[in-house]
Amino acid sequence: MVNFETLDVVVVPFPFTDRPAVKRRSAVVVSSTEFNKAHEGKILAMVTSATARWETDVPLQGWGQAGLHVVCWVRFKLFTLDEDLTLRKTGTLSKRDGEAVKAALTRCLAS
């Protein structure tokens, strides 16, 4: 079993809320290492290249470093996925992008 860390970019079968289908998509691990180990899973945020933006989308400056092939944004469409369903890791967010994602996630969640 591979242990994925916070802010790793991974490829997963992404669930759709409006239909019973999944597609392989990139996502960012936003849960802590402690959560991931305790639950043998992780909480993920969607990565998108869609042109329609959500107000809370975070643009990725270092998208190439993260293993992405086009300009992308982290979108806080969150889901939990078992560890063994992760297909592969493509990279890790840069320090700058990681800080931006963490700050935006904090603003999005109730405290």
C-alpha cells in the first residue's frame, strides 16, 4: 500500500453527483497524514481545467511540477476515497500552491 501525503496530486476514479458514473481525474489530497493512516483512505479535492470558475477555485501556478499537463485549478468538490482506489501519484503541489489551497480550504469549511 502506498501512503499518500497531504498535497499530493493523485489520479482517482472521480465520482459524479448527477449520474452513476466515474471518470479518471486528478485530485489533491487535503486530509492530514494522521487521518489517512487512521482511516486507510483520504479526503480529496477535485482538480479541474474547466473554464467555468467557482469563486473558491485556487489556480495552480506550479501545475507542471504537480504532474498536470494543462493549467488547472483546485476546486473544493470534496470526497473521501479508500486508499486502494487511488490509481497513481502524479506529483505534489508547490509550496506556494499548497499554502493557497490550505488557506482556501480553511475559508470554505465551518469552524
